[in-house]
Amino acid sequence: MYDIAIVGAGPAGSSLASLIGNKYKVALIDRREAEENSIQFREGKCCGGLLAPDAQRIIASSGLVVPQSIFVGPQLFAVRAIDFDNGLENMYQRFYLNIDRKEFDKWLLRRASVVCDIKLGTLVRDIHRVDNGYELICSSVTGEEKIRARIIVGADGAASIIRSRIFGALAKIKKYAAIQDWYEADFEMPYYTAIFDKEVTDFYSWIIPKEGKLLIGSALAIKDKPKERFLILKDKMRSKGFDLGKKIKSEGTLINRPSNPGETIFGRDGVLLIGEAAGAISPSSAEGISYALRTAELAYESIAEGFTGCAERYSRRAWKIKLNILLKNIKSPGMYDPLIRKAVIKSGVISIK
């Protein structure tokens, strides 16, 4: 029996557990397996691994010291935007930090492990309402386990079982398949690359250099044969002169893309959703770490005031996130409508030479 069970030990779940500290008895549950004899993830998450300025700002305001081991080379400050729809491209200055996403998650998990019970390799299969809270039905290599808690927090990403089981029909939100391949690269690239091509996706694709490797990925509509579309992308990038050498590995995950603020759900009746499980992710760039950290802070503030009504208080506090997602949706046509994007790129506004 726990006070709080947090399902999902990514940036949102681990950050919330660290903020709660020793105030309550907390279980932090994640389906990813642990490294042998270690409370650490065996595998990373499919992610480009760029820390956006919004996420940097939240980390700075929290007074956290980010370990040097998280940062990887090269650190670049330019993005090459390639628009296949209009046959255009331009360069833009951006201030992302290039990080090892697995090491970033491990750092946050280490901080959480000091103050809560960590249960890695544990899959939540169902959730039921019981007296004084909820019961999670879980499975792991050791068999079935039942975990009870007064408060449940869903931090389990785009495929959140907490969101789907508790909120049912309200939980619907458009999903994409993010596919990413890693290649060996023996050359230097002085920019990150963002690719726009309706033949591939109505979202965007990316190329990111990272420690002698090249990551190429895309967010693809699930209904549009994503694997075939991904092959088209790679062929086009080869024709553009991108040298994709020996493939090291492939990764994939689901991501949400909220089309309106109503698709974000934050909580009710002692169940809180944070990070991407809440639908809190940028619909224009798919950046999610800043939303994960911010929703964790808001959830903590609400829980710290007492369990009764905490989910409802959290939902009210999250109005700024809803507004932010609305503004991102208003911004999206400038990136994803070919005619508007053509005008923006040709204008040279905010571009660099």
C-alpha cells in the first residue's frame, strides 16, 4: 500500500517523485527493464535528444546541476530546414542542447530512487477503484503483483494505460509513429536538419548528428504505412547528399499530437496525468521534455496541498499548458501548410546566412 503510485519513470514521473521526496510513500513504476544489478534503464527511448530552451529554462529555475555526462557532441546552433514540397531550404539559428536521452532519463531516475520505491520491468495491465484509492494490476518476471495507492499518477506516455482506462472515450488523441535509425558517420555536420515533405508525413522529419553517429527520424501518421514512408524519406535524403553509412540500430515509439486544448486531460477523482499521458506535448515540434517537467511541478504543487481534490486543483493550474498548446496549433500552419511555409522561407525572415 502506497500513498502515491506513479506509472512511468520518464522525465515527468521521475521529476514528480523527486519533488515529492520523503513527504509520502511513493512507488515509481516503469515497464522498461533494468540493467543487471542496477536501478537503471537497459534501453533508452526513441528521441532526437535535443534539450529545447523551454526545458533548459525550467531546469535552470529548479536549481538543478546537470551532469556533464548527459551532454554529447556536437553542440550546434543552426537548423537547416529542407522543404521538399516547394524545393526550398534555409538556415535558422536555434539554441538546442545535444544530449544523450538515455543518460538524461537515468540521471532523473537516480534522483528519484533516493526517495521512493522503484519498480522497473513492471507492466501495469489494469487499474480498479477500491476503498480509499486505486489498485494497479501489474506483471513482471516475478509474476503478478497488486499495488494499491490513494493517488495514481499516469506518466506513461502516449500509450498511457491510465489515461485510456480511467478516461475512456475522452482519452482519444491523434497518434503518430516516431521511427528513428542510427547510422555510423565519419564526417562533421554543422547543423541539425528539419525536413518537410507531404509525401512522407504531414508532420516533420529530422537528422541529428550525435557523437560520431547520425540519427534520421520521422513522425509518421500510423494509418499511412509509416515504414514505407520512412524508406521514402531515407532515399530522398541520400539524393540530397546525406551519407547514411552502416546502420547501428532502429527505434520506434508512439507520440501524441493534440489538435486542440480539449485533447489534454489532467485529472479527476484522485488520478492525475502528467507529461505526454496528459496530451502535454508540442503539436508543432513534438517537443515534450519541457511539458513533462512543467506538469510534474504543477502536479506536485497540487498534491502538496492535500490529497482531497488534488486532481481537480492540478487541472485548474494547468490552464497555461492548454493555452500554450492552443498557441502552438495556431503557429503550426506556418510550418506545415506548404504555401505559407513557402512564403516564410522565401522571405528570409529570421534566417541566417
